[in-house]
Amino acid sequence: MNLFDVYPLNDITITKASGSYVWDDNGIQYLDMYGGHAVISIGHTHPHWVKRIEEQLAKIAFYSNSVKMPIQQELATKLGQVSGKEDYQLFLCNSGAEANENALKLASFHNGKKKVVAFHGSFHGRTSLAVSVTDNKAIIAPINETDNVIFLPFNDEDALKACFEEQGDQVSSVIVEGIQGVGGIHLANESFLQLIRSLCDAHNAVYIADGVQCGYGRSGKFFYHDYAGVDADIYSMAKGMGNGFPVGGILISPSIQPKYGMLGTTFGGNPLACAAALAVLEVIEQENLIEMAKQRGMYLINKLKGISEIENVRGKGLMIGFDVPPKLKDLKKTLLHQFNVFTGESKPNVIRLLPSLALTRKQSDEFLEALKEALETLQVPESQEAH
Ligand SMILES: Cc1ncc(COP(=O)(O)O)c(C=O)c1O
């Protein structure tokens, strides 16, 4: 049987990982500035995370959500402490798309309305509702097309006000990434998030903060949305939550009431996933990783701004992007194949940095050095290349 061929792959097989490094099957070491797509929060194979999962595995890996699982409450309590959203409720699932799917559905159950406001450049996942609020026609199948989604320009406060004036009574929810990731690292303005909050309050709509990529400490606060000083009604989470163990969830404001059967899942909240998620929060706390991400991000952004060949350096914490001019279009490949550094990208010309929150200062310098050398390599005039 063949694999269903949907991923354009790098010709690299990774067989080992530790902290911010991975190794391939030839023993070559790579610096991971991509974090397996923003997933590695506390560092690859962190010993506490490995131990927590192993200990849980030896006790029980799975039972369905038909019995009490105290480890779910343990996770909810810890998550409340670390995120500061102690009065919120936690629903556990398995991925980012599923988290957003549940958030959008719950919003509609809550206020009985159907329309969703989403933004140009957004990415919220590939399942039915999540993909319909994603601004990429190429991944929306005919069956996912709907008139219920209103796409507005990102950060356009006038467009948002006008939309609510016209059809606020029909808007069930507004879904917004604090920092657009797949869209190319674009930060929501604080005043924009504050306006979403006030319009949702005025029109009985639900503010959904997609924190799947920018959440879990990556931005230097638990949720990037916290920079705006307002609370969302629902926060979706996934990537960094399990450090590679598949787990997702939504934090739900106390104003939204649960009902039996309203949401549900077979695997969500299984003991093994909870153990992984608890280990992540424990390490985030013990190693002060949210503050570390903030500091390291400032350091990197500052240094990157001093590199003249790259453009529009932007980001917050360890979610950083910059534009690559057309003549340096091979920068990502050069970093990977000649300098053994993984980075992320956003088409057409953005390099995204999404490393572990435990990236050290030394590793940051190692990246900056590799970047400078790669830029030099790419700028050698063609006449010299033959020599
Ligand atoms: C902001 C955002 N939301 C949702 C998702 C979907 O997450 P998953 O791939 O776990 O379904 C992603 C994935 O990249 C994302 O970046």
C-alpha cells in the first residue's frame, strides 16, 4: 500500500531529537528553528515529559469519557493557574482544527446564531467548519462551502464596525488568530482585539481567540490575545500543548453553560494526553519558559532587524517572520541543506521561526550566524560561482 501523497517532503529522515536539535539517519545534527511547526514548546524529548508519559503508560493509557478521570481535572487546574484563566472551563480534544470546530459549534449552540466573522489571511484548520473560516479557497472542498462565513480584512476596524452595524444580530462568533501564522506572521492590533471584544459584547456574539499556533506561551504571554488586555469567550489550543503528543482543547468562559451531549469525543482527554499536557505546563512553570520566549524573541528580532538583506522583520516572542527578497528565494533550502537549520515558511516569500520556547541564547546566535553565512553564500555573484 502507498501513502496518500499530500505532503511535499524534504528528503530527510529524522531519527533522534533532543531540546532544540534533531538528527537524521546519517547522524547529521540540525538546529530546529521550526519546532516541527510550532509544536515543540518545551524542547524535543524533554526528560520530564518522557518520564510523565512513560509512568502514565505503565498505569493506563486510555479509557473513554464514560468514567471519572482525575488527571483531566488536574490538567484543568494547572492550565487555569498557568494561563491565568482560572474561572474558565476546559474541553479536551485532539487537534487544532478540532478545537476550532468545537469552538464555532459551541458559540452557535450558545447564542443560536449562524454567521461567523473571519479574516483575510486566516488559517484555522482543515475540518468542516474550521476550513470554511480559513481564507484559502484551494483547501475548501465544495461540500465545505457555506454562506455563513463573512471574511473581512485583518485589522480593519471600520470594516468590522460596518459589518456588525449591518448584520450584528446574525453574527454568532468572530474567530481570530492573535498572530496569523500560516498567513505569514501578522500581528492583530491590540485596538482591533479590543474592538472585537466590545462588538461581541454589544451584539451577543462569541469572541473566539485561535491560540493554536500563537498560544501556549509562544508570544511571551500565555495567549497573544492577552496583550490586548481583554478576555476572549473561547480560546482554542493545540500545537504547543502536548509538545508533540496529540492533544488540543478549548478554554470556555464561565458565561457559556455546558449541557450533556453538547460536545464529545472518544480520544479527547485520554490519560496519556493529559499526562503529556501536564508535563508541558510543569516544565513551562519550572523553567520560566514564557518569560524566556519573550526575552529570546526580543533578542532575535533585534538582531534580525540589523541584517540588511532580509525585510519586514516582525513577530512577538518566538513567533517571528521576515520577508525574503526574490533574489534570495533559496534561503530556506540553503539553510536546511548547507547549514543544517530547519525553518518554517509562508508562501510566497516569508521565513517563519517557531522554535522551542527553551531555545538558548547560544542556539539563537548559532542560528543568526548560519543565516548570515547562508545570505553570503546566496549573494556570491554568478561570475564567481563557477570557481
Ligand atoms: C492558527 C491555527 N489554527 C488551527 C490550526 C489547525 O491545527 P491542526 O493542524 O492541529 O488541526 C493551525 C495549524 O497550523 C493553526 O496554525
